[in-house]
Amino acid sequence: MGAISLIVLACAGIAFSAGGIIVAKLLVRGSTNPQKGQAYECGIPSEGTPWNQFNVGYYLFALIFLIFDVELVFMYPWAVVVKKVGMMALVEIIIFLFILFMGFLYAHKKGALKWM
């Protein structure tokens, strides 16, 4: 039942997604308004071109935050089963946190955590 239900779930997901897009294309009448193409920022009319380049440091900072945030999520299941597993769970989380801390030190050494 495992593989069949996974295939049915994938097909249902694709069908619902495609169905929604097709219904929207058929029922919604599109309009060409030049104001739709403009960038929207807090109701203030935009000035200049919307194609501004941002410093790559902002993206790097966000990706590092995301990586450490996702790694922190892996600690919740560990906290649930730590009493059942015992000492082995403690050793595994110490190794996990050590690797995570080494990644933090590497990012700090490379200057990825410096705000502009």
C-alpha cells in the first residue's frame, strides 16, 4: 500500500495544481495595465528602475540564518526521544552541535556574519 498511495498522492497533487491553474486561465480575464509591472513599496510611487542590484552579503547572511534555523528544527525530535534513547542520544547531539559550531566558526572566519 505504501508505493501505490504515494503515486496516488503525487497524481492528486499534480491534478489539483494543474486544475487550479487551468480554471484560473479559463475564467479570469486578464488585463494589460502598465501599473501592474511596477514595483510596489508601501504605496509610495517607485522611482527609477526596479532592477537594482543588492549586495550579495545580504543573501549570504539570509542563507546562513536559514541553514542554522533548519538545523535547529532537527533538535526538536531529539528532545522528544532523548530519555528513551539515553546516553547515545547525548553523544549524537554533542557531535551534531560540534559540527554546527564548526560551520558557525567557518562563516565567522570568512566574514559572512558581518553586517554591511
